[in-house]
Amino acid sequence: MDLHSSDQASTGEGVASGTIEIAGKTVHRLGFGAMRLTGPGVWGEPADRGPFIQLMRRVIELGVDFIDTASVYGPHVSEEIIRAALHPYPAHVLITTKGGQTQSGPGSYATLGRPEYLRQECVLSLRRLGVDHIDLYQLHQVDPTVPFEDQIGVMKELKDEGKIAAIGLNEVTVDQIVAARQIVDIASVQNQYSVTTRKHENVLDHCTREGIPFISWFPLDIGALAQAGGPLDTIAAQTGATPAQIALAWQLAHSENLVPIPGTASMAHLEENVAAATVRLSPQQIAELDALAG
């Protein structure tokens, strides 16, 4: 299948997730998190890039057109694989990346929000992705040792210079969103959110009121809820879906402002996740899962 054919935006099960506008592009609400396109522990090269290149091409075939990555994944490996798989990018695909973290080894992360580092990471991401601007560039994490206005300020400079088209924030509070918007427009917010992790429900509510898309990372943090007899397992048995599909379908039903970005290194898991877009929950099932927040 030609990734650049004009009808790619309207094919695949992912289109059933509905659409949302992010950074000036209309994309489907079930995205893909590209953190795992690396070696073990999100560190270094995979044993073979080939399967991951095929995986990314399958992402597009399935109708998924919002892809989230970061310079720290690998580091750099995820961005490079995305370019190898998809460049030149189909016009309807939005690839977003992030800067503001370092990784010194498998699972060893640190926040680094100094303006000069954020600028460097943006420029290097431009090169690795092979683009002249990044559609959506996200601050990976707020650095508490650097004035917040300095971190947002350099993002605004990068936008004013045309290196990025829109700015997103990750793992932020409502107060930080409000403060950032005093400096520059914010196109998206990405916080951890799942059926079991609702600590950012107030951020989701704020973003919904303000018309800011809310991207949920680690949306498949489902734990004991998926065990035999648990609520996800019970609803899965009622619908013929899997517990993971129920967790994703619930997010899509819970708020039209939510954009879950499940990630995987497995073709089978990718196809299972995307098929969640076709799962329709009843009002009672949605209410049962909503109530788990209490």
C-alpha cells in the first residue's frame, strides 16, 4: 500500500476513533506512542530495525495518523526509525516529538529544561526527522530548577523562528497551563491517564473547557482491573473485546477531548489496540468504568 496515496486518511480501523484537531491538523483520536521503537529499556538500537519500520508503516495503514515520539527515546533511535519508515511523511500525518529530558542508561532519566538545551534538542530533532519544522513540539517535563517562564520562553522563540508550528506541554498542572498560556498558545497537553490513573482528571476537565486536546500516555495501565472477574474482564466478556481494548474504548467514550497513545513493539498488539476504536460500550458500561475513579 502506498503510504502517500490520497485516500490514506480514510482507511483502516483507526478511523473509527473519531477525529480531533491538534496543531492545525485533523487527526484520528487513537494515536501511537513510539517509545518502544528502541532497544530494551528504551535504550540503544533494537536488534533489527526492520520489524519496527514495518510496524510504523502498518500504523499508517490502520488509519492512525497521530504519532508521538521524543528525542530521549533511544536516545534518538525512535525518531530515526520513524523517518526511515515514513519519510516523506503523508500530508495528513502529525508527528510530534519532545525535548527536555536526558537518558544516561536504560530507565535512567533526568529532566533538563535549560533554554539552550531545549533549543539544541529541537534543532537535532528537526535533522533526525528530516523536516524544516516540527508540527507539534512538546516540553517533555517541567524542570523545577529552571524558571518556568524561561522554558516556555524558548519554546515561543522556536515557534516565532518557524522551527516549530505549535507547542505542547507534558505532565503539567492546571496552574502551569494557565501560566504558559500567558506567554504563548498551547496546542496540547499530555499527562498520564488511564482507567486506573485519574490523578489528572482536573487537568482533563480544564483542557476540555479550554479546547486544548489532552493526550494520554500509558493509557493501558490497567493492572488488577483486567484480571479474571475484574471490571475490564467482565465488560470484555460482554462485548467480545479484550480488556485492553475496553480500556482504550472507555477513554474514547469518556471524553471527546482525549487522545490515547498506546505504544507497542508488537504487530499483534498494535492491531489489537487499533481495533479498540471499533468497540462500542453501552452507557451502563461507560458509567461503571467512570465510577472506578472514586
